[in-house]
Amino acid sequence: MEPNESLDPLRGALKSFFGLDYLFPYQRLVISNILEAAEAQGFPIRWPSIDTASGDAPNGGTPSGEECDREALGRQIVILPTGAGKSLCFQLPAMLLPGPTLVLYPILSLMADQERRLRENGFAPVLLRGGQTREERESIWESVSSGKSRFIIANPEVLLSPGVMEKLGGLGLLHLVIDEAHCVSEWGESFRPSYLRIGEIIEACGSEKELPLVTAFTATASAAVLEKIEKYIFPAGEKPLRIIGNPDRSNISYSAWEALLKDLAVRDFLARNERPAIVFCSSRSGTEKLARYLRNSFDDREIKFYHAGLSREEKTAVEKWFFPNTRAILVATCAYGMGVDKPDIRTVIHRDCPPSVEAYLQESGRAGRDGKLSQAMLLFGQEDEKQFRRSGPAGKRLEDLLAFARNRGSCRREELMRLLNYEGPMDSPGENCCDVCRGIISGGKPREEAAVLDFIRRNRRVYTVNEAASLLGKAKNLNISENEAAELLKALLSLGKIRRSKSLLWRNRLTDIT
């Protein structure tokens, strides 16, 4: 028997606005908390035209076993894994509340993606960004004030500009959403100080009587990150509800490789795994260099790069190319990763270690949002170790991720959950859990290192770097070019794993360390 929509107005609203029939339990809980808090402040809920005469509220309410008053429901930190439908948790309430919703995103690509999805659903969001003319801004304010637009999409920097801050209080904003809230911790104390001023934005959005409802969303957050989110987003002494879902993604198989030549390792992994794929790099120049290398290696034009240095038109072109493309490989910085909803990404590779476990789980979670089996590979090497040593006090979070990568004896999925302090249930991943559980982890050295060291041992004091590189570039078992072989030999020399002979008879000939 179909549930009676008159007894479940939330389900009726979901069907009316989005054409969907089902909310996951955590979605229902978050949405119900938002709507109950609005009603507690005296704001009527604008249910669509279905029979709600029964007066029953949507099923939901406070989490079982938690004590909280109704006003506390207006402040929430929601931690749900990628693919769990966080966007719907604020999109549906926005259609039911009698005032507009303001959503903060950290990056322009995510703002553009959210605007695109809302327009595809027939809504009329407005997007606040830098560089807009006075006429464009006036059109935005008019669209919000008239009720035509129920969503305002922005980032913290544009909201903190004087002209925008002055406007916020007069818009009647009811709900402020901070998506990817872990950025407060990741970026706020370094290069995005605007994230430390979100409290000012909340105050500017409020009326004389009430501050807006506030919901902070993220896919991953350890105890330390949660503490930072509370500190910088919510008023002192105010304890928001924490709604924490299972952060585990059982359809993602995790692996980690140590690599001397990371570009080569990326190529090898991509050659064996499905597309579409994203490869994350730490620098803009790194994305461009790797994309060129992969295009040449695969003789494939379906490989592009994306970073914050591209123009708006260039970014839009790449986004439109990548989204429907089933053969694409995108090499990107974190400017692309967060929240962009391409459901069929089969492979995510981190060429460079991200700064924390949270960032890694967030970005690897781009894979398999359609629920199908996908792969996540983390590469690490000497450059990441050097980055850790340069990071000072902030290096502890990178150290945790490097420990996860070096781990060879326990389940990677369990290690990720332990590092997040998650102690709840985990779904069974079956036989595709991780490289450790599958017994396919390598013997402790990068593939190419073992082969090159064996070659040098068998040919002590015979070849110079150039001579050895020429021969190794022809070795079928390595599948590398002469230039790549030369780079490998130089890396092994810098690590002290091979050396040049200083003997007069064999000067500059390569030998192993004995």
C-alpha cells in the first residue's frame, strides 16, 4: 500500500517539487529539524497543495536519545558521506520556508554546479560572485525580494564585501547553509580568512528579532575539525546539534602506492582501471604537465586539466565537457573536487597527498556516487615526506594520511574510519574492500624501484646514467621511456639507494649500495 501523503506532507512536498518518492532517514531528520525550528520561530511552512488537515508534522524530530529544546534545532552540523543527498537537505526546506535560503560554497565550480542543478529542476537561483556590475546586483536583489528566487548562491568573500553585507539584513533570509564546512578548518586559518568571519555573515543576515537558521554540511569531519566548525560558525556558548551519518563508502575500493615517478604511476593505474576518472594534483602547473603527459602517453584527446587559474569561460567549457563524458580523464586541483555531482566517476587518483584525512575522503568520495564499484588510489613518495616536514604544527594531519598510505597490515577502510574517530557500524564492502584486504599490496617498494635496483646490482660499475637509461628505456617489463628511466636513476641517486663509482677505472659508473 502506498503511504498516504496527507499523513506525510514531507513526502508529498518531495514528490511535488522534485519528483522523488523517498527520503533517506538522515535526510528526513535534517529537513524535519529545519522545518520545526522555523515553526518554533513563528514562520509558517508553505506546504504544497495536498491535504494536510490531519495536522501531522513530517516524521523526524530530534535524534533518538538526545535532549534538546526546539530552538536548538535551528543550529545543526550535518556530516553525511558523499552521495548521501546533502543538497536535498536544504533544497527541499528552501521550497517550504517563507523566506530565501543562502548557501555558501567554497569554490566557483561548486557554485556553478549547484546553480546548474537547481535550474535543471525548474528553480531560479541567483549567484553572487565577484566582478558583477551594479545592474547585475540590483537584478539579483530584486529577484530575491520579489520571491522569484528562493536560493542565493555565494562564497564568503563576496558576502563580506561592504555593499553585500549591507543588503543581507533586508532580504528576510531564513536559512543559512554552509556547504563543505570542513573548509573552515582546512583553509580558514591559512589562505581563506573569510571563513573565520562566517559568524559576521550570520549576524548580518538576521533581523532585529532573530538570526537565521544555520546548517553546516560536510562529508567528513574528525573531532578536531568539528571543534573548529563550532568555534568559527556558531556563537559562543551555543551547542549545535550534531547529526553524523556513516562516513564509509563501501562501493569504493581503496589503494595506496609508493612511487618514485608519480606521473608514471598515474599512467599505469589509469591504464588498468575504468573511466571517467579524476586525478588530483596539488599545483596548477602540475595539472597541466600531467595532462600533457597522459595525452601523449595514451594518444588520447579526452584528457583535460582544471584549476583556479583558468578563466571563467575556460572552467565552464571543461565542466560541460567532463559532465556527460564517459571516457574523460580530468586532471584537477581541489578547485574542482568538492561537491561536484558527476555520478559515474569510476576512478579517483591522488597524485599528490592532500593535506588531511578529511580532504582525502572528501575528494576520493567523488568516485562512485551512483553506488557502483569504483577505485580510489593514493600515491605517496619522498616529496610528500618533505611536505610533511615543512608543514610544522599543521603537519600532524598530513602525517596521519601518510601513515594511512604506508599501512600494509590492516584494512584501509577501517584505518580511515579510525582516523575520523568514527566508531559506528560499517557496511560490508565484500571482496573489493582495499588492496590490503585483497592481498594485492606490493612488496614494499615502488614497482620501478625494484626493477631498476635489480638492473644496477646485475651490472655494477658497467653503465653511466645515460647508458643505463638508454637500456632501461628499451626494457619491455618496465614500459618506460629513456627520459623516464633517467629520472628514475636520478631519484634513486638523490635517495642514496644507488651511487656513482669514484674509482678511476669505473668513474661515474653506477653501482648499488653495499
